[in-house]
Amino acid sequence: MQIAYRAKDITEAHIVAGLLNARGIETHVGGLYLQGAMGEIGAAGFSNVHVGDEDLYPARQVIAEYEANGQAVPATETDDGKPDSYARWFLLTMAVLALIWLNVR
């Protein structure tokens, strides 16, 4: 088996493995238990997607397509890059509470 993809975390490794499996390429995700030492924070560099020697070239082609189209999908079609209103109200509320707290002291 060869390493076809070095993922940043175990979730991405399983996404790529699922993509390859959907294309008929058998995979094995390695490094699952190595991340447990870092707790809930995902450790980088331990998750690898392995494929058979004969599937390495086709797998790398599929992965290249994945990386080329790997842009995040916006939450809504009308997203203009501005923070959502919830975040604005939360920050405004926190600022007002901080001012009240400072004036009370």
C-alpha cells in the first residue's frame, strides 16, 4: 500500500477516503489512534489515506480534482462576506455589558 494523501486531520482523511471509495478505489485510513494522544484537538500530520500500489496514480488524479475544487461552500447564496447579524448583536451586547460593568465599579 502507498500513501495517496496526507490529511490535516482524521475527518479530512475520511472525506478523501470516501471520495476514493465512491470512485471504486479501495482505501485504508491510517493514524486514527495516533491522534488520541492529543485529546479533542486534532493533531496534524498523522492521518494518511493509503491505497493499493496499482491504484496510486488514479487516486492521485481524483485527489487533485478534490484539491482543485476544495473551496468552502458558502452557507447561503446571498452571503456577501460580512459577519452574520448574530455575531454583530453578540459583540454589541458584550460591549454594552462591559461598559456597564466598568461604570458600576
